[in-house]
Amino acid sequence: MKMKLPAIGIICLLSFVFFSRCERVKPEPPKPTMLDTTLTPPLSTVVIPVYYHVDSLEAIINNKVKGTFLKKWMVMNPKGDSLYLEMSRTGHLDIEWNKNALSCTFPLKVSAKFIKRIAGIKIKNAQAVEMEVVLHIETTVGIGKDWNLALNSTLGHITWVKDPVLKVGMVKVNLRKKVEEALNLHKEQLITKMDDALRDMLNTRKIIVKIWNDLQKPIRINKKGLEVSLKPYARDLKARLAQDGKFIVLDVELEASVQTILEGDDIPKSNTTLPAYKPKTSESDSLKIFVWANLPFSKANQLLEKELKGKAIAAEGYSATLKDITTYGTDDGLAVKVRVKGDITGDVYLRGTPYYDTTRAVFTLKDFRFDVDSENALINTADWMLHDNALGFVQEKLVVDMQPLIDRLPELIENGIEKGKSGNKINVYVERLQLTPQQILITRDNIQIILKATGKASIGLEKKVFAGKKRKKA
């Protein structure tokens, strides 16, 4: 955050020097505070629902799970009867998501040849008989300790579209029971294809690792002046799978501490250790970010000195040079010492109490006034110095603009997902973002502020995220 104190503000502040030549003022300075403590902000909680559209998932699985899955002769019983089956997908796979389970209808065409042994005679059909079935597969979807999908797929009931009646010689054989037995024996081949496609599409660990690492990257708040960045440090991570209409929702909850880093300060390292999976149990769907901001007086005074030291002030035949401006903390708030040399030489002091103006999104000073001793020293120099309009003008120059922080906070969310080639494939939404101060502390060394930002965020994966992936060979 950048403290703005333009030279024009000092001109208004020090215009009194032009009303008396060679005057010397030496008021007693306000007593500095000896408070030495550090604020500890609450952990920030960022809830990021990642939305997968079931229709998109269905489309890509239809592209992946196809072809012939089984070609095999199988001995059916001790008599030596055997069955040859070929199974291939015929129609569209339909997928529904309901209460942490995926339901899939899997249409199959089954071609069969049957060899039956009767009294030592082998009888078989010359031409394969074709039949149609619809498999109903249920997949319970969870998250494992390593953040990968934990899948448990089972083959449910089988719907027969075309009954498998086969004539072998003079014998009619209904193969329904035998085909169902064969399907159950080889269901793993079908289920494995489904599970592999789901793990490829719903790569939860890949997303979790990206969120964990990228959300800890520093984000620069301001574009000009003293560089100020936000630096999150991840503490914990929880997640759950949920349903929102036709969406599978990976509901991620990240806990982190967030602080501001000023130009020249060392940037703390990120936490590279991804914790084991924990289920998200809260119903929270919003973000709550607490930012610890620390502005050392040494840093603020260096900036003011760089901008203002040596400035010549002249008006109506009077002149003075700004030699120094220093801010420091008192038990009551903030003090500003202004040292000038010229037609008036000496120090004057101003006092104020920091507060946050919600209408303008700025930190400024309220009850801004001359210190009593400074006021007494100046009372005979320039009556206009005591007018409220002069103090009000200077007060407006002592502001810390928070709007850049408000504008950049959504990047805490966007940074975690919208990167690289995938940036144009992901929609990040942040709504109803509000910024309020929680605590302001002035110590002997710095001004510390804890800010609270609240809002809602979500990430939507578009259909082209799935469609744009290169297909792997089946």
C-alpha cells in the first residue's frame, strides 16, 4: 500500500511560514508510544467450488469408451459346453450424477457362438447370433488420502433389448443366463475402462496440487510507486464432492495466512507440503480473507524523504525549505513532525487517528489537528492556519488507497487455476467482494492493520476443457 503525501499538501500545511520572517518555533513534541507488539490475524478461508458439467464428462467418456471389449471362448460347465462372445458398444452412454455416485447405462451388442455337447456329440451354430443388452453400472466416487479419485464401480442389473435365442441343430438354446454369467465374469474389463476414463477426466489431485501451490504465489497490488504484494502461506486443505444440479462439484476449502510484503522485504517461502486429504464438513461457500498489513515508520519516512526533502516553498515574498517530515506513533494515534528552515525555522506537529473510510475505500486520519503546543507556537504567526479547511486539505493527502487491494484480491482465486494454456478454458467468478478493517494498531515501529475481505468465488470448467484434450489410445 502506498502512503500519498504530495508536495502540494505540504505547501498548504506550511503556508503559515510566509506570514512572519525569521520566526523560530519550537513546540514540545507529542510523546512517542513504547508499545511493541505484533498482531496475529485469523486464518483466511478460501472456498473454491470447481464445477464439472456432467454433459461434458459424458461426451468425453463416449469418445473414450468404445470398440470391442471382449473376444473370448469360455467353458461354461463340466460337460464341456463352451461359449464364444464378442462384446462391443453400440449406442450412447448415458451418465447421471446423484449423491456422490455416477449411474451409467452402457448399451452393448453381443455376438455369440455356442458349442453344446450331447451324448458325446458336439453341436455348434455356424453363424454367430447377435443380441443387445444394456448394462447398468454404478460408480461411487470419493477422494483418497493422496487426493486421487477413489472409485468403486459395480455392475447392476442387465436389461435385455434383444433376447439371445440360438438354434443349434435341432436344439433351441436361450443364452441369457450364460451371457449374464459371462458378463459378470468379465465385468472388470468394462469397469476398468470406465474408471480409467473418469480418473483421466476428474483428475482431482492435479487440480488440488495446482490450487495449493499457485494460490501461494505473491500478487502485486499496486502498479506504481512503492511495490506492495500479497503473500499467502497455505496451512491446510479440505475438500468434498457434491452435486449442484447437473454439475459435479469439487468443493475445496483452503486455509492460509495472508500478509503484505513491501518492496525490499524478503518474500517468505511457500508451504510445499500438501497435507493428506481431509473431508470438508462445513457448509461454507464463500471466501473470508484476513490480510495482515504492516507499514514500518522507517519505510514510510524514507518514502516521504525521497519525495519531499529539499522542496522549496515560496509565496507572497516568503520562502522556506522542507528539511524533514517524520511520522511516528503515539499512545493516542499518529503524529507527523514537519521541519522547515527559512523565514520560519523549527518543527511543527500534527496529530490524527487512523480510520477506514468505507465510501472511498481509503485509510486516512480522523480528528486531524495541530498538536496543542504547535498550535500555541503558531497562533501569532497566521490565524488562517487554524481554519478547518486548511487542515481538511492536508488530511486528504494523508491517505492509503485500498482500492488497488480490493481490485487485486480476486487474483488470489484466479492465480490458482487460470494459468498457461488453460487460461482461456476456465471461468473464474468472484462476486460481492467487501473489504473492512478488523483492527488497527500503532506501535513504536509501525502501523499494523488486519483487513477482512469477504465474497464468493467459483471455478467453472467449460466443455472445451474436456473436448480439447488429446485422446489417448484405447
